Amino acid sequence: MKKLLALTLAVSLAAPLTAAAPKPWPLVATPAAQGSYVIGNPKAKVKLVEYVSYTCPHCAHFARDSAAVLKGRMIASGSTSLEVRSSVHDRYDLVAATLARCSGPALFPKMHEALFARQDEWLDKAVAFDPVGGQNPAGTTQAQKMRSLADGAGLSDIAKAAGMTDASINACFANEANVTRTLAVAQGMQDKIKGTPTFELNGKLIDNTDWAKLEPMLRAAGAR
């Protein structure tokens, strides 16, 4: 027994200590109480909320300008989290926000990023499709009409590239609760914000700003 204990101790002392792999926080999403998603460490000291619209060009500009530092450093470090709350400006915004919600925690960060990265592409398709099939989308049910809009604007292709399937896209629109929750989040911010993007930094509302102004505020709050 003593020999066995000595051997076990020798092996444990010889084994190298390995640090736990850091979490890939920019790819981690957690459902929030408001029905939105929090990207990053949910226990981060710096909590940023972004009120966005997927058809808003200023929101796409912010996503592009902030990506390297906000996502690549601040969120990646675990010091900062980003909660995304979707506003709804039009029918395509509703379709995009509903798809983003339905993508689920595993795919939401990728889907959210893709909707802004490819915004010009799918908005151009939506503008071309709208007078042809968007004003009276094909289908007899709400689910079928939303799928028609998603296909016409190229949103279905973006969702599939992010990891969703045809079946999951159809199931998303077929469940009325998904659309209801998307609208509920949007309606909950109507009297709170003047436009998009608008932000909350640790509970303080910040509007009429851009990344150049917001970055020093985040650093002062402890983002790194």
C-alpha cells in the first residue's frame, strides 16, 4: 500500500500543470431575461447593451468599426459582455430579427455578425424583391409569407450559411411565439430609445454616439 501511494504521489508530482483553455467568449451567447441574447461572459464587469435594427446602416457601420476591439479584445477577454436587443423597423427587419432569435445560443453570434456583414447584399435583394413578391408574399399562413420574404431577400441563405437548416427556418416561422417574442422586445424599447444604434453601459443610456466616442467610455468602465 505504501509503495502504491508513493508511486501515485510521484506520478502526480511529475505531471505538468496545464491552464484551462480560455472560453471563446465572442462565440458564446446566453439568453437574457428580456428575450434577447448576451454575447460574451454573462458575469463580465462591463455590461454593454446595444439596441439595433438589422436594416439600420448606422448599426452595420458600428458593427464594422467596433469589431476588432469590442469583439476581438474586450469581449474576448471576458471583461465585457454585449446584449443585443432588436428593434423592428419594417417587415424584413422582423424576418431578420426573428431568424436571429431562432438561431439559438450556439449560432446567434455568427448569425448576428453575418446579418450586418452582408447587410448591403441582402437589403439590395429585398429592395429588388419587394415590388415583385414582397408586398404580397406567397403563402396562405404567416409562416409561409415570412419564409417567402426570407427567401426573396436572401436571408434564408444567410441563415443556412450560419448553420441553420431549411427545417429549422420553417420551424422558426411556424412557431408564432418566436415572432411574438421578437415584437415584444422591440415594443419594450419604443419609449426608451430615439433611434438605432443606442447603447446602455452598465445601466446608463447612451444615445447619439459612435464607436470612436463609445470606446473610451468602455475603457473607463473597465473594459480591456
